[in-house]
Amino acid sequence: MNRPSTAKRIRQIAARTLRNRAIRSELKTRLKAVKAALDAKDVKTAAALLPPIASSLGKAASKRIITRARASRTTARLAKRLHQLSVAAS
């Protein structure tokens, strides 16, 4: 059997893995919604969905679930697509 400290680490890792998986799954779901709005050229919906996903990406990066670079890169790409759509629409 494991030592008590090892058993505790195993429990902690299992809990952290579940939490991280749930957060990653939520991120993917939200990203899919924003990308669908952008693909449909729905500027209003995409503009409403962008700030919450940017916030979620930042929180995930601060908790080291994803890297800071990935969070900023994804946010920048979404914002760029939204800007291009809004300029084209006007």
C-alpha cells in the first residue's frame, strides 16, 4: 500500500484532474458557440459572447489549466475575426 502522503497526493491529483477537465470542456463549448456565431456572420451575438469567453480563458490561464500564451492567442484571434466582420458589415 502507498504511504499516507502518497495516497493523499493521488487523491489530490484525481480531484484536480476532474476539475481541470470540467473547465476545459466548458471552454471548448463556449469557444464553439463564439466560432459558430462568427461563421454565421452574426456580429451582435459574437460581440455579446466574446467578453465572457475572454474572461474564462484568462481565469483558466491564471489557474494554469491552459497556458497564458494560448489564452491570449485565442482571445486575439476571436477579437480580430469579430473586428473584421464588424468592419465588413458597416
